[in-house]
Amino acid sequence: MTTTSPSWAPSWIPSWLALPLDVSWRSLLLFINANGWSWAGALGLFLFLSVPPLMVASAFLASLLFPESEAKAFVITQAAKFVPAESSLLQSVLVREEPIATGAGVVSLAFLLFAGSRAFAALASAINRMYGRTDELSFWGTQRSRAWLLVLSLVLLALAGVAEAGITALTGTQAGEQVWLLDWQVLPFLLIGVFLFIAYRVLPQAEVTWQHAAIGALLAAIGVRISQAVMGVMSSMGTFDNPYGDLAGVGLMATWALVAGVAILLGASLVAVLGGHDRDGDTDEG
């Protein structure tokens, strides 16, 4: 990326402002030319469909170490930090009361993890679309990315639980506002940022520096968190009640997933532009 003002910039615009404007414009153009809206819609759809099976699978794994009621409560709490859904909707995902037999549990767990990881396969393809490298992403390569992103998500979920316990121990049970800020705002933002940083750094079939991946992950994480906050406000105002009725919670989650998909792919396009990959080849096909 050039260190001087772009050629289009008037002389009165300082380089420190012209360069961000140039990068932002090129990122938006790349997103549009690479059919970013369609890819974001696909990513959002799979993200929406992946939340319930991942919740059930996580609760099943947690129940192997903790009482089932505590495992379910933990998963619901963690999901509420990342997804702008009503608690009743999240609780309805984990309504099963009957214990699952060991053999059936293994099969069910494998299916749930497979279904829940569809969003990760879509993420790998969508990010490479921003680089015009989808043809270089093999089927088995996508499945490997799908698997390790799933493992990464489960590890981050476990770390969230550890961090939550640490925050409670450090702040005490009386420090409600401090716990809310750290546990419900700072920690989810950091975990989303770490996930996106690794995804932007590793998934593309192109060389990406950690600095560029960090910038994209930071801005995309901000976008995801802002979208969650906005959707929460819209839900409290009853925006989704009239068009969706009893399915307002589902409409809320689906809309948020779409907006989050746009934020994630805009971040990926920014990383590609910072590395000069928007000039590598044609991303305007198909």
C-alpha cells in the first residue's frame, strides 16, 4: 500500500486523511465487485442456522464435566453475549430433558458439530472470494478450515467461561456494572476480534500480514458488536413484532446474522486491500 496521497486526492486533503479514504473506497468497491452482498447473505444464513446446533453440542460437551443444568445455563449465558436474541428463544433451543444414551450421544454430537460448522465453511469460501481465490480452495481444504475453526470456537467458548469466573472473582459479586462491562462487553469483543484475526490471517489462499489482519479484525469486531447493540435496541422498540409476530425473535436473529456477515466480509475486503490483493486479479466473475 502506498505511503503517499492517492492521485485522485486534491492537494488540500492531507495524506493522513486521503489514504484512509482511498483504502475505504477500494474496500467497498472490492466488496461490491466480489458479490459481497450475496456472499454476506450466504454467510449470514449459515451463521443463523449454526447457532442452535452449536449451542446443543456445546451444552452436551459441558455436561460431561458439569451438571447438565449448569452446562445449559452456561451455554445460554454465553450465547446471549454474542447473539441479540431474547433469553426465552435461546432457552427453547435447550429444552430436552431426557438423557441421551452414550452411543446415540456420540452420533448426535457428531451431527450437531457438522451442522453447526457450516458457517465456518461458508466463511472460508467468502473470505477467499474477496481475494478472487475461491478456485484455489479445494473441498478438503475447506473441510480442514471448517474443522479447525470449529475447534477454535469451542476453545474460545471455554476461555470465556474461565474469564467469566476470573472476572467474578476479581470484581466480587457486588460490582454489577463492572461485571457487565467486562463480562458482557469487553470480553465478547476481544473473543470476536481474536477469532476474526485468526480467520483473516490463516484462511486466505494468499499472504496476509498480522498487522493487516489485526486492523481488519478490529474494525469488523466493532461492526459486529454495534450491529448486535442496534438489533437489541430495535427489538426493545418492538420493530420486529409487527412484521413477524411470534417469530419476532427469529427475524431478529436472521437480520443480525445478515448484518454481521456484511461486517465480517467488509473486514476481509479491507484486509485484502491493505495487502494490495484487490489488484491481483478479477473478482467480478460469478
